[in-house]
Amino acid sequence: MKNKKCVAMLLAGGQGSRLGVLTSKIAKPAVPYGGKYRIIDFPLSNCANSGIDTVGILTQYKPLELNDYIGSGKPWDLDRISGGVHILPPYQGQDGEGWYKGTANAIYQNIEFIERYNPENVLILSGDHIYKMDYSKMIKNHIETGAACTISVLEVSMEEATRFGIMNTDENDTIYEFEEKPKHPKSNLASMGIYVFKWDKLKKYLTEDEKNPDSANDFGKNIIPAMLNAKELLKVYRFNDYWKDVGTVNSLWDANLDLLNPKINLDLSDKNWRIYSRNTGMPPQYVADKANVENSLITDGCEIYGSIDYSVLFENVLIEEGASVEYSLIMPGAVIKKGASVKYSIIAENVVVEEDADIGADPAVTGSEGWGITVVGANLNIGKKAKISANKMITESIKEEETV
Amino acid sequence: MRASAVAGIVFANSGDSFLKKLTAKRSMASVPFGARYRLIDFALSNLVNADINTVGIITKENYRSLMDHVGNGVHWELDRKNGGLYLFPPYLTSGVKKYNGTVDALYGIREFISRCQSEYFVICHTNVLANIDISAAVEEHIAQEADITLLYKKSAAVTESTDNLVLALDSCNKVTRIDFDVSVGKQAAYGLGVTIINRHLLLELIEKAYEEDLTDFFADVLAKKVRQFKVIGFEHKEYAAFLKSADSYYQASMDLLDADVRRQLFNRSRPIYTKTRDDMPTRYGTKAEVKNCIIADGCVIEGTVRNSILFRGVKIERGASVENCILMQETSIGADAQLNYVVSDKNAAVGKGMVLKGTQQKHFFIKKNEIV
């Protein structure tokens, strides 16, 4: 096996339970995003564009769709003779291997995979963030400082800092303390969940951590604190571009609509940093005479006869005449029939919204009290004239004229 | 070489002279069509949708854009260990005289044909636009024990006489006569340029035609031999367009605005594949007004667009108005420009406030990379 300078390990096994019905059948990294992407396209494309050609994808929760999507890795140029993309599910062995107990344990169980490439460094990524990042710059920085571990951080506001893992650093960007969701943050450098480790160091701490039966086998909770205790050199790498955790319904909705905001710096049309995705060969989109489309993103296979404002339509969506979609995400294959109205909602894959159904509500009308994004789970049917108010998570089909 | 029972041959340059402007720097096969395709996508997809995994493409000139487009065939799943895609540019040796007709071209690839071991060959051209169920035609060919099957479409609409191939059929769908270059006012069976032929017969006919110094395999060979062999017709009942002129190209493009045509041409069970570009979805701005348009990914639309076809990466700035146009890849239209009946080739740019008016009869054409 050819040696590699850096191997990336992508943690894609999480359930993403805060996305509710959107991840009831698929792993979070497989959740559709931005009209034609899935969340995992971002770390995979970043790897491809950063010159990292060996990526292990650690799967555990509902991997079918994710496996299918990744396939040979061809769309991301990761089908390689040496290296390439490898799906790494948990496996049985003689030494108590089994379900991944935590993020660190998942890597521990795949030491053998990493060793095949004998890398100097290992890049740890997660499959739940939207961002464009040149990992090669971070790795270069990591090599120059000689750190055992470099953690990518984002400057957030002090109020937001209470929601993140915060790195407290000295004037040389050396980390002296890590605090998970501190009540009184001392710094505003939030961990982005992207780590570069010297492989020999990481292997040592993973092996030690595994021996501790009380450990949660987690990078943030166990590995980083253990390395700090042992006075290893840990550095932060400052990233100051668009980055968003799409772990909640609201953040997923926000991150999609960010693509429509010219003030937000997330350009997916940059030819020097393409975000690749698996293409399904749909015909071009059609916008009809009676349609009205403003401020929206629409992709291949869509047929629009109704009116669309401030929304993201994924492939193969049909919007019939007189239907209206506002401030919403309509995922692949969904159908919004005549006269139906969808506002401030996420409609998952292959949902059929029957005629004159009414989903979601505008916070300016209902008031912000109890308001929220309404989510309709994949493959459901919303009956004629059914009415679903704001802030609902729909997990079963809704009958004709039913009010929820 | 192990290959499928059926193999395909595609003529990439047939009809080049009909679309002079669009084929100035490319073959007919690589003429952009339908917002995200090249004409050859239809022939290649038709073949692979019939489980044909060995396809030879014959090209004689202007094939750089074609090579760039088809690559190793991966987008049509033609990157195979067994079979796959073969590109045949002219290969001049002392054995092959010139390269001026389909007889010479087929003679030049007779080794490929005999090595393929596929029992049947489907020969196509790229100047007819259709989503054809080739499987069904091959099944019929085999069931009827035919030597040659010619696919046709009953049509009344063909007014241009050039390159027409009209079949006379008897009540058993046996072809009794083939006429070329005729103008038929009434409904007739027009050939779709898709021929199914048994391998041994194909080899035999091209060897003989080559010796006899014949030029065109279809006009000089097949048409003359109709009575010698069992030649049957197979009707394609769905949409087909014959691209014989700039007008018919424009008309076929605008046909896509009809939902019925789209349903037939983009039949979801027989998808049309093309080279992917990883563009982002198309973004409609706050002042966008789009009516009755076919639009590919990667466009940014801030202005007004009606009855038009926009290819990948087209930019239309605020206040611009585009009507009845076909704008190919990366065309950019400056603010407040007004376009009517304009066909722009790749990378064309129209400056701020420009007014370009063609008419339904005579479109305003902008060349590749041209800045107006």
C-alpha cells in the first residue's frame, strides 16, 4: 500500500436526532441540502479539492442510503487505485470490537485501516457541517507548528460561545484549556469538530483511552483533555469563512436559505472550489407561463407551474398551478398540488401535498410565540384541504381536511 | 472481447452541413441541445438504455469537442472492461482510400465489427432527436428473423426535402422501397436513421460495397438491396425531430416547452444521460420574471425571460429582457439588454443595454466566444 501523508476519517455514524423525522430513515450526512447536494458532499468535496485522496467514512446509524450515495466515490474523484473512499461500518472481531461507542472509539476500531497507509497525520472530520475549507492549509500550519494536534476554530460571539466547545488559548494560539459549552466562556474560539493529529500521537491516546472503562471514548470529552493533561502541544487553526452546523431543523433551514442571501459568503458556483454531488440524470427544469419564481434556487427535473418565493427546490419537484411555496425547502421528488400552500416548512423527499392543503405559517402573522419550522417526513401524503400549523413535526400521513 | 449481444455504431458527423453555424467548430454529435445536452447524448442513451454496452463512434472531422464531451464514456456507463466506448477518428492507411462516405467509414472499422462478436448492430446518427425504445425494435428484429430493420416515424411535418429517407411499407411492415431526398407532402414513414442489421450481413455488405467503390451505405447499398433481403420497418410512435436546418433546430428546441414532448423525450424509464458539470442549482433573483422556459443548472437570472432555452451557466442581469431565445453555455446578458429571437453559442456575451432583434424567420446568431 502506498504511503499517504494524510488520511481523512469522516465521522458519519450519528443519528442526528434533533433533525427528527428528517433522519428517521437516513443518517444525518445523507440529508439533502442546497437543491442538489447532501451534507456529506461538503467534507468530501473539501477533501477532493484539498488534495486528500484517502477518506474513511465511519458509518453506523441507518447507513443504506449513505452507502448507496457514496458508492465508489466517483463523483468526488475519490475512486482511486490507491486510497480513495472507504466505508467503515462497525464489525465483529475477537477483541470485543462492535458498535462504535464514541467518536474516538470509532477511530480506534479502525486503526488497522489507517495503518495501511502509514500516514504522518490524520484529519478527523464530521458529516454535519456546511462549509468550504482548504484542509491543506490547516495541515500545512499543523506541520509548521509541530503540534500534536491542531483544532480548527471559528470566532463566535460571546453569547453563542455557551453553545460550543470552546478553546482557551495563549497569545501563540496554543490551547491550554478546553471547555464544553461553558456558562462563562473565557474565549470565543469555537471548535468546528475538525482535528489534525500526528498519527503516532493520536494512536497512543486512542489506545490509552480505550483502556479506561469510564471513558466516553469521545474526542472532545476525553482525547483532547488527556492530551492537554499530558502537556502535548495543541494549536488552534483559525477559520473565518462560512461554517454552519446543520444539526437542528432551524439551522438546516437557515443554512439552505443562506444560499439566497447575497450578503452571506457561501458561493457554490466557484469553479475553483466545486462542491460535487451524485448526479441522477434529470432533464432541465421547466418554469411555466403561469409560474412565478423569485429569489429561489431550483434544480434539474423540477416543473414549476405555481409560485415560488424565497425557497430551495430539490430535484424532480413538481409545483402545480396555483400552488404557492414560500420560505421553504422542498426535497427531491415532492409534489405540491393545485392550490396548496407551503410556508416556512421543510417538505422531505417524495411527499405528496394534495390540493388546497395548507402547511406551516408565517411568524409575522402568527406571532413568534410557539412559532417554528414545520417538517413533513419523507414519503408522506398530506390530504386535500388538510391544515398543518407552524412548528409541527409530521411523522404520519394526514387525512383529507384534517387539522394538525 | 466479450460484448453484449447487440453493439452500436454512431455516425457523429451526419448532417454537419445542415447546422453550419453551430458546427463551425464541432461535429453534429456535439451540438448543444435542450439546455444541458449534446445531440449525441440521445443516441448514446438510447443505446445504453437498451443494454448495449459496446458502442463505436465514427467521426471524420471537428471532433475535439466530441472527444471532450464523451471522454471514456463514463457518463453513459460505457467505461467497461467488456465492450465500452470506442472513438474512431479517420485512420488513413494504404488500405483505406479516402474517408468520404459511410461505406469507407464502416469499412475502416470492419475489424471492430468482426471482433465485437455481437450478433446485431444498431447504427445511428445524431441529427435525429428522439428517445427510442431500441430494445423493443431489436426484439422485433429477432422475432421477425429480419436481416435489416429500419426505424421510422409516421410524420406529416417534414417539409425540408434534404436527406429525407422515406420508406414504403407493405401491410406486414416489410420495406418495399426506400426513397432519398424526396419531399413528401402527405404523411409518410420517415426513417429515423436507426438501422438494426445482423453482423455477418453488415460485414458482407461493406466489403462488397467497398470493392464496388460505392459511397453511401444507406443510399447506395441498403436502398438498392431492399428486395434482396428481409428488411422490415419498426415504428417509433413518440416524438422525433429531424434536424436539417437552423430552423428545424430552433423549432425542436422550442418543442421542449411542450409538456407532452418533454414527457416523451425525457421518458423517466429511459433517461437521457449527459456529461455532468457540478453546477450549483439555478438562482432566481428578487426581480426575476421567468415564463415558459427550459433552464439548466448553474444559471443566475435577475431579469425577464420568456419562451426561451437557457443552457448551463447563463447569466441574465437585472432589467434585461430575453424572449424566444436559445442561450448556450455561459452566455451572459448585461443589464437592460433586450433580446428577441437570438441564438447564442457558448460563452457569448451581450453588453449592457444592447438591443438584438431577430425574427421568427431569421434568428440573430451570436458566435462562440463573441462579445456583442
